[in-house]
Amino acid sequence: MSEPTKKKIAVLVSGTGTNLQAIIDAIKSGSLNNTEISIVISNKKDAYALKRAEAEGIKNVFVNPKDFSNNLDFDKKLIEIINNYGVDLVVLAGYTKILTKVFVDSFPNKIINIHPALLPDFGGKGMYGSKVHEAVLKSGIKESGCTVHFVTNEVDNGPIIFQTKVPILEGDTVDSLSKRILKEEHKSLVEGIKKCFSLHVI
Ligand code: GAR
């Protein structure tokens, strides 16, 4: 019997790429089956995520925002690259650049993002990485977590696919909280991707 066609993913990154690594590891272990990463794209030259892709033999590219006169032209380049691979899903894994409407509208219901808090709280423009955890700790709430959601034109406001809660402990710092949440992000992102494919919305 022939193998089912693999679902193709494009992963957009800006940083360390531990979430990218989680997807790679899940594919390698078979927990995320019939899936392949077609291309990893970074808007940051020094993103360690690019090295992770390279080490796994996954095609990867740095697209320099400075080579484009505006965000729209930059995003059009990304659309062109992604379309070359005919991907089923675009995964934002620590991608910190806000997408233009043209990009979002090019892949309807096909873009997902991982956010390090329980959306709809602590999201929106400028809320990424440690800034999210700082705001969470400042608020005094007792619980945070992470959210995998569809990307729409409203930043961090698309339909939620998967959410995991993480307790905030006495004496937590941005560092301790972000590490505890990041561990859960890795599992949640993989579960989110599985859920997307099993929902047959993709
Ligand atoms: C993750 O915590 C991710 O949730 C966050 O950036 C980090 C990237 O880590 N993304 C956002 O804050 C987006 N709003 P990684 O590069 O090790 O995957």
C-alpha cells in the first residue's frame, strides 16, 4: 500500500527555535506522523532556529527585512517562498514580526501561532517573549500558560486550538516562569498541529 501524502509545514522563526525543535523531534519520533517541514524562514540572520534546521537537513532561509522598502514587499517575498513549497500549514514558532493583511489573507485558516500566555489575556502588538511574562507577573494572577491559535488579522485574537495552563509559583521570576511555560509550549504546539490536521480544516 502506498504511503499517505505527507502534510507540509512552513515554520517561521525569529529566535532560539526550541518550538521548531519540538516539531522536528515529534516528526522524528513518529508522534507527529505524515508530516514534514518543507521550509524554515527567519527574519533574523542570527536566529539559532536556522542552525537547528540546517543540522536536521531542513531547507531554511533568512529573509532580510532591510532588503525591502516596506513590510508588504517583505511579506510578498515570504508568500512567494511558501507557495513554492505548496504547504498545508504555516506555523509561527517564536516569529516576532507582525504579519501584513496580505500575508494573513493568502493562507486562510492555514496559519497558527504559539503564544506564551492564556489568550485572550496578555496578547496583542508588542506582547512577545519576556514582555508577556513580565506583564503576567506584574498582574498578580496565579495562573498562566500557553495558547496555540489560528492567526487572523487581529493580533493574537484568532480562534484557540489548544491551551495549557501552568501555575505561577511563589517567587517566580520571568526566567523561571518562562522556562516552565516553554516546556508546555513544546507539547502544546505539537498537539495543536495534530489537532489542525485532524480537524480537516487544513
Ligand atoms: C516562545 O516562548 C513563544 O511562545 C514566543 O517566543 C518564544 C520563542 O521561543 N512567542 C511569542 O511571544 C509570540 N507572541 P523559541 O524560539 O525557543 O521557540
